[in-house]
Amino acid sequence: MFKLFEEYYLGHPFITVSHDPIFLKQVVNTNNCFIHLEKAGHIIVVHSVIDNLLKGASGQAVQNMNLMFGIDETTGLKLKANYF
């Protein structure tokens, strides 16, 4: 179940597929997205967590600009405030 997601997101610098439960605190002030899979009977439930202030429109705009100008897509997006 996890293997498909891990292979798909391999090489995506901001996506982490977690085998452990995920928490909002893992992504606060980052451009990261954590994904966790859970089996509930015959249904697979996909949980994801993002900080919408950075992974939202502003972070996506910076990531897209980096790609448009041929810059590494992570430039300026791996910073994390040390206040939290």
C-alpha cells in the first residue's frame, strides 16, 4: 500500500510518505506535505497535512517561479523559523 505512494513521490522534495501517524506540527512554517495511509476495512484513507500559509499560494508561487527560471525548485523554501 505504501510502496505505490513512495515510488510515485520519489524525487519530490517537499512530499514525505510517513508510515507513522502525522501531525500538523511536522509541517508548521514549511513547504512540506506529509502523507499517511490507513486501511479502514476495504477502504484506504489518505491523510495529508500542510501548512497552508507556505504550501498554499505563496509557497507554490515561489516554487513555480524557481522552476520557470531554471532554479532548483527548493530555493528559498527550505527555511524554517526557529521560533516554533
